[in-house]
Amino acid sequence: MAEEHEDGRPPVTAWLHAKGRELVIGRNTGMLILCWTCPCCRPRVIASRITNGLNEETKTWWLTDWQGDYIGFPGGRWRIRDVGETHHRDKSAGCSGTIYNNGTIDGKGRLVGLPEKFVSNYSYNGYMELQQGCVRKDGSIWWPCPNG
């Protein structure tokens, strides 16, 4: 597999359609789509869990189920975020919590650097999400939370 660029971008890739695996051709240009972001990426919540450091059953969120290939879109980003109770109950509400970890998604869809677990040290509920973000043309990242 090719190395990432020094600025952290994945290598340039010729994208294949999920159905049929043929090369993607631009509708307007008729040329192959070559890019370092997936043109079909959509922000999404990969997994979620409510954590609480006072409860042994909810203190640790094991993330090993999401450490394999084909979890996210190549060229995207991932993060673990406490989105807050308001967003947890109403997905159209903004996220208010802290980002605890983040990284890139490699060419095989692997969440690079995803830890094996998240352990809460807080005495209240943390409304945690493992999120996939998509890199826009201007370099900003589009996350599932409104307003970032």
C-alpha cells in the first residue's frame, strides 16, 4: 500500500464503484476520478455508547470491533466524541461535548490509531459516539454533528 503524504493525506486513488467494481468516470468530464477523498463519503455514526465512570458495566467502552478493515470510507477521518445528552436525544441538535481521540481512515477503511477501549473517569453519563467525517474540497471536515 502507498504511503501517506507528509501532511497526513492518503495517497491519490482511482476510485471504483461499489457495485461492479468498475472505475468511476466523472459525469461532466468523462475522465477518471482521481482524488484523496472518497467522492461518495457521508458523515455517519459508526458506533455509540453511554459511559459512566461510577458504573463498572458502563465505565469501559471496548472499541476492538471497529479496528478491522472496511469500517470507514478511505480518506475520511474518525473521532471519539461525547456529543452530550441533547444531541443523543435529538440528532438535529448540536454536539456539546469533548473530542477524546481522532485519526485518519486508510485505504482499506481501517480507523488508524483507534484505541482498543475508551474508559470514562467521570461520575456522569457520557453520550459517546465513534464518528466518521468526510474531508471537503477546501480541507475542512464534515461531521455528523451539526456545527462540527
